[in-house]
Amino acid sequence: MLLNHFLEKSAIALPDKVALICQGKRHTFREIDRAATSLARALIQQGFYKQDRAIIYLDNSYESVISIFGILKAGGIFVPLDPTVKPRKLESILSDCGARVLITDSKHVTELSAAHLSFRGLALLIVTDPGKTALSEGSIVNVNMLSFSKMVKNFELGPLPQGCIDVDLACLIYTSGSSGSPKGVMLTHHNMVSAANSITQYLENNQDDIIIDTLPLSFDYGLYQVLMAFEFGGSIVLEKGFIFPEEVIKTVVREKVTGWPMVPTIAAILCRLKNLENHDFSHLRYISSTGQVLPTNHIARLRDAFPCVKIYSMYGLTECKRVSYLPPEDIETKPASVGKAMPNTEAYIVNDLGEQITEAGIAGELVVRGSNVMKGYWNLPELTDRVLRPGRYPGEKVLYTGDLFKKDEEGYLYFLGRKDDMIKTSGHLVSPKEVENVLSDMEDVLEVAVKGVVDEVLGQAVKAYVHLSASSQVGEKDILHFCYQNLESYAVPKYIMLCGPLPRTESGKIRKRDLP
């Protein structure tokens, strides 16, 4: 099974069903499949070969979806980039992955032209709206420029040239993670198909599902919503973002959405909105959250706002897409847990010697074993060897996540923080996540981040960055008092900084290295 087979099989089984709702337009599986096939043919005619890389530098759109499947049908590797990425970072990623094709819009073409950057190796620039740029078809920085619409309008029947097999790469997702410098996560068709199959299994997705996607397709959580919907023959409502929450809610109601994936930031915004009970969410079947562990107070508020909706709290990372999920029936008794490993995946905890920890309550690094684990990092063999290490069985490699976890007596997993985030203060180890969970339960706290800072006496001191609601009267003394009531004394922050919205990555995770 290849990733592009998701679309092709649904186009055969459900040709006239609406697959994509985007910018007020509805597109069927047959229409999308034909457009993607046309794009694949046009790419091949332009000298695009099997396993060539093509960057998709677009907002969430019909064109971005067609690009994904067109590149896959041509046997290529698609590289989805956040459209807010600046030209110099694009240049660096383009150079690193050796992309031969860049698909973007006129706005970005103008920016790239003005930046006077070097795009060595790039052979083709495909523009979705060439009429909106002063540059005409032809060349830009010595690269052939063509119109996206012209490449997809002529559909021809018949098979495409021999494509990939499932061990071939399907996608490169660039992520900075905690290191700061972009690294390309190599995912094969088999990796991505396996992950999609496991996730749709526990979410119990079916052809009647209508999923709203406000997350960027450059973020694997947003990307998989489209891939999975095409796998099970459902419909995807693709939005550019969550900038206008009330409008998104109206869309959820109007389109009778059944599945709503979100990150904790979206959950926090949603729970602060008034009059949610005035909307008809009777069709909404589930809400899922990943990207960062969903705080327990968010879970409580979501349950109050959506009492009849299943809530899936999940944990994952780009290197393997998803690791675990908490079944909705356990959300009340174990709200701080991210559950157990998803189907066809094994997750266990090891100590610093790599020995498996079997006792409950003991912290260690989470290790993931499964067909969803990435192939490695593009052009980074040493970093790959650090995270993909020999497993318990001959010839296998397992993923060392760099995340600290513990489990309870029943085997449920609890995220403690990044391994290198742990704070060593006065001889004690403090989990930033534990302190963050406590502070998140405090009234008026919108978001919080905790990290260690250098301290001459303690070695490291705990520092908390707290974003309060605009009307809050809470002060630093109130926060410290609350911490002393709910934390061991050594875990109470020595420093409290009241601040505005916290800096975040493209995927919505708090960027702690940017905190002052």
C-alpha cells in the first residue's frame, strides 16, 4: 500500500462523494484524483524523476492537497513547508533536501525574487496564481516558471509510469524540535500508511466522518487529517487557520463536523469563548489533541463545553507521528495521562543504561517501536544514530524520543518533559511539566512555561513564565502561595515572570529557548 493509494481507492469506490471543502468550494474524490494525476504527468514531462523532492510552500488550500498527491503519483517526495517560513530559511531547506521543484503562490514568488537568493538545483517553479505577480511565465532566478492550473487541467486516462514501493520515501517534514536548526524527518510510504491505519482504528473513523482541519499541512498533525480522511473515504473541511474562532465554530455547525483535531492552544481559546452552549454540536463525535500534552484543566473545560463528545488526549512526535492515546472512557479517572501505545506500536521506558524500567512511578526515557518510526534524519547520519538505536531483537532500530515519562500500576503513560529540560535544583530533580500542570489549574492562567535558570546557590532555579487573562488581578504572591499549597517546596518557582502570549513553534509548541 502506498500513500497515494488512499486517494485512488476512494476515487474508485466513492467517485462523486465530496472529499474536500475549502474556501467555499466542494471537490469530489474523482476531481481531486484526476487533477493530481494530471499534475503527476506534467511533472514527469518536465523531468521530475522517482524520489525527486518537491517543496509545497502554500497555505492550506485545494492546490496544496493536489500537490501532495500529484508529487506522490509521480513517485516523488513531498516537502510541506509552513508558508510563513522566511526566504532564507527556505533557501537553506531547499539546499539541504536538493529539491528540484517548488510549488508556491505569487506573493511568495515576489518575496523570493526580491530576496536575491541562490536556488541551486531548483529546476521548476510552479505558481498557483501567476496572473497576480508582475513576473510572467518563463524564468526567475534561472528557474523555469509554470502555471499550476495549466498543469492540472488536461486529464489523460491510462496508467502512470512505474511508481514507488512502500519502503521508498514519501515525505520530508522539517522540524526544529528543541535543537533550533531544521532537520528533515524521513518518512516512507510504509511509515505513513502504518501510522494512518493505527490512528483511524482507535478513532473509529468511517465514511460518514467529516473532519475540520485548521492546522497547517506543514504540521504532521494537520497533514494526516487529509491523508486519513482520504483513506477511510470521509470528508475534510480545510481551513487556513484558527484566526477567527467564531467563524470556525459556524463552519463546524454548518458542515455537521464529526471530528475536530486541535492543539492545546486552540482548546484554551475555545474554552474561553462565551455562549458555546448556544451552538448545535450534536453531530460532533470526537475532539482530539496532540502536539503538546493537553493540560488537565483544558480537559475539564472541554468536557463541560462538550459533554456528549469523546475527547482523545494523545502524545506523538514527528519522528513517528503518534505514540499513544488515552481512551475517552478513561479521561475522567486519568486526565493527566496520555494513555497507552496505539495499535501496532510498542512504547516502553528505559533508564540511562538503556535498561527497561518495569516499576511504576520511575522516570525514564520513552522508547518507541513500530512500523511508524521514521527512516532517519535527511543528511544527518550521526543525529540519526543517536535517536535510532538497536532494539531488543536482531536487526531492528527503535526510536529514543528524548522525552521523560513514567507509568502507573496499570501501565498508563505520563509525560514529564524533555530529557534535557529536567531541572536539577538543590539536589532535586524537578519536572517542568509537573509545575506547569499545577499552575495551569490556577484561575486566570491562560498558559504557562517552566524552565531552569542558572543559580549560584541552587545550581539551577525554577522559573515560571505565566500569561494571565487581561482582566486578572492575580499577582506574583498569589501564584507563589498557590504553588506552596500544591508543590513540594523545592519545586516551587524561585522566579515568576508575568508576561503576554508565549512564543510558539509552527506546530503550536511553546518555544522555551526564546523565553527571556
